[in-house]
Amino acid sequence: MADPVILLVSAEHSEFLLDEFGRYARDYDLRTAHSAAEAIEVILQVKAEGSTVALFVQDGQLPDEHPLMAFHHWRKKVPTARRVIAAPWEHFLAQAAELRPGLAKGKYDAYLLMPRGVRDEEFHGAITELLSDWGSTVAMPEVESVRIVSPPNTPLTNAIREFTERMGMPTRVYPPESPEGREVLDEHAQTGGEVTWPVMRTIGRPVYAPTSVRDVATQVYGAPSDIDVDEVVDLVIVGAGPAGLAAAVYGGSEGLSTVVLEAEAIGGQAGTSSMIRNYLGFPRGISGMRLAQRARNQAIRFGVQFYTGWEVDALDRCHDGGHHLLRTQGGDVHARSVVVATGVAYRKLGCDGIDDLVGMGVTYGSAMSAARESQDGDVVVVGGGNSAGQAAIHLSRFARSVTIMVRRPGLEETMSQYLINEIAFNPRITVETCCQVVDGGGEGRLEWLDVRDVTTGEVARREVTGLFLLLGADPHCDWLPSGVARDAHGFVLTGRDVPPASWSDGRPPANLATTMPGVFAVGDIRAGSMKRVASASGEGASVVPLVHSWLSP
């Protein structure tokens, strides 16, 4: 396949930009245009050649069209491309007041100052971030860490691919009859193993046929039983969402021997977000997967051990009462202190016809890999929170239409305004209020939904190719013992929210401490938490001093 294109559009600065972008010439096809209309001609030519545009760069002063309208027209042709204004120095401030507000509505991705000299790494850092985001969410990986061989519409294959991609492992799926597929199957035949789908190969390991996502996690990352059972670690963190990752970074950096147990992929619900734009320090946004993997790598540098794919089945006090015992099917872990950061799980729709098609057009959460399969289809996102908004915007890069469905009369109560503004501007996204999905089905894959109007009771059927369910959240802590107090909804109580009957000497537990000594709770699992990435990260960092106090009375 031809190299993806970086299209540089400027009447006066196209040659300068072409020279400035020369460092990308090995991996991208650099092309120029001098007007918005000429850019359309180049786009059509590129598509006719079987390639695509990865990045549009313009200077904000097109001779034939307003720069934001040009982006609008270009996005209709290539909705997956990233869009940048590189303003020349002499017009930078004058243009900023008019053009920068467009960032808040998602009209383009970055407003940069055009370089004036060599090695402007601030400029190119922004460019490479955008190209990296494009490459991880749109393009098939050029270098694969995981090769999966499977027929289409295999739920386990889809689940494994989602796991490996969320773990930052570039993954490609090949049909069994392809040359790549035959190569893997021939290697598997030499082991004498039975062929079940999928068959896969990961770096440094022989071909095998996993029966669950946990099999893959164990092959790559090991099992909790790898920890010496005679060793009692200082801190075990259950859950690797933003709260758990922050606790891991600060626990490891403070010298605590720290282990993280995560039932699924690193990142929790936040890890499925295609782009988080309001997290402090990332002006161009960052995907949940990238944020999670950066935090994981940061924690690993401080000696933290991660084990994914393993649910904690029980938490007990050891016989001597000196430490805790966390039980998993992969082995037990002994810990002097425990931080519960298991977060929440998306609420099930409760419709058998739809739940039977999970992995075959139906997805709980905003699965990144499933977005590519929505190409030119009509998809529905159910949910009114930020995760639903982020999912809809990402899906609009692929799907022909995206419909957000909510029971409420609007999104204002549950979604951040910046997302509402971006959704309103996006012509591929529509919002349908006061409605709910009540049924769905299809022959081997989702094909239709029944949608009820909650005000009239009328039910209408519509054809769809994908359904993404982001239905609020239920706490994920059934494994906790009765000694850990919870509210009526199942969220863990901490600090002053603990019932006075459980206070000690008339004083409540510490702010993030539970009713079980040495056990703390942070993030979405905690009653009264804000259910935001930033607040969860703050709680994860704040709990470590409390752990220190517990370990050093």
C-alpha cells in the first residue's frame, strides 16, 4: 500500500512547509496545494491511488476559502485525517483570536506557530503526537507485536484484539487462508495442538490457541503465582485505572514494594476513551490507552509489578492478623496494605437478543478496534456521559452515521460542554433524546435495533451495523469481605462517610481509609467520588501518604 499523505496547503508558504516537513519524507508522501480547491483535487487523486491523507497542514490564510470551512470540506473527504494550522509569525496573533475558538468545537486539532528556524522540536513534537494518534487509531500497524489468525466475526478474537491493543501491542488479524495465516497455522501444526480460533503468535513466544483473554495475559505478563508466596509486599493495588495507576506510581516512587492486579487491560474504563481532551497537561488531548500505558511504564521504572487478566476473588486477613491475603485463580498475594481501585463496570442492557451479540456488532464500552469495523456503517451509542461523547466522536471518523441515544431530554446534565460543542458541529453525529434501545438482533451479527420513545411508548425498528453501550456504572467489588462498609448502591465508604458505629474512639477513618484496617479505596469505586480521570488520579496519589502512615505507626 502507498505511503499515507501529509498534505501541505498554502498559497505563500507551501515550499517552505515542504522543506520543513522533509524529515517525514521516508514514511509519508508529502504533497502540496496552493488553495482549498486544489487540496480537494489532491485528496481525490490520493484516494484514487488507494491511499489516504494522514494529516492536513495549512497556514490559516487560504486564497479561496475560509480556513475553517476548508477543514470542514476536507474532513468530509477524509474524516480520519488530523488537521493543523501552522500560522506564520507575521499573522500568528492576528489569526489566533478568530481561529483558536474552533479548537473547542473540534474543527481542527492544533494551532501552531510555523517554525522560523531549524530543529523546532516544539512544533514537530506536536506534529508527531498527532501522527502517532492517527497511526494508533486509524492505520493498520506496520510492525505487529501480535499476529492473530481467525475467521471473521469471532467474539474471542475481537476481545483478544481489544485487550492487546489497549495494552499498547500493535495487533493484526489475518484470515486463515491468507499467506500470513497459513504460516501461523503451519507452525501451530508442528506443535500437534488442536486448531481452535483464534490461533496467535506474540513476540518471543511459540504459536498457541488461547481459550480466553486471560490465557493471552498470562502468556505475556505472567500470573500472580510468580510472586514468592513467602514474601509479603508493602502494597497491593487492585485495579489499574487512573486511580490505581497513580497509586502505583507514587507507591513505587516512595520505595514501597508494590504489586498491581488488574482483571482486564491496563487503564480501566478510561483506557477505552479514544481522546481525553480535558486532562491537565495535554493541550491536544491524549487517548486513554496512551495515558494508561505511560503511567504503567512510569510505575515499572519504580519497580512496580503488574499482573493483568486476573480478578481478585477474595480478600482475607491472615491468621496472625498482621497482613492481608488476596486470592486469585492464578495464585495468592500477601500484602501489608491494600488499595481498592477496581472502578466500575458498564451496566448491562438486560436484553438477551443484544447481549448474545457482544463481540459481533455489540460492544460494552467504546472499543477502539471495533471502530474500524464500523467503516461506512450506521452505529448507535447509548449513553450520555463523557465516555459516550468521546466514543461518538471517534466513531464518526469511520461510520457513515453515529446516533447518540439517551433517556434524558438532553446531554447538558451529564456531559462536558466541550464535548457537546464538538458533537453539535459534527455532521455525522445526531443526538436522539427521550429514547431507549429495547431489543436487537441479526443473523450471526447485529443488524437491527428496536428503539422505544419513552414519552409516547412507540417502538420503531432501525437497521444498524454497530451498537456501543456506555450505560452508567455499577461498582465492581463483590469480592470484598463484609467488613468493608458500602453504601446502598455498593460503593465503598471511606473517611467521614463511614457510619459512626464503625468509627474508632469517636473518630472517623482517614479520608480514603475503609472500615477494614489497612484497606483503602480510591477512584470510581469510592462512594462520593467525582467519576473523572483527574480526580481519580489525585485520589490515587493522595492515598500513598495514608498507606505510609499505616505501615509506620
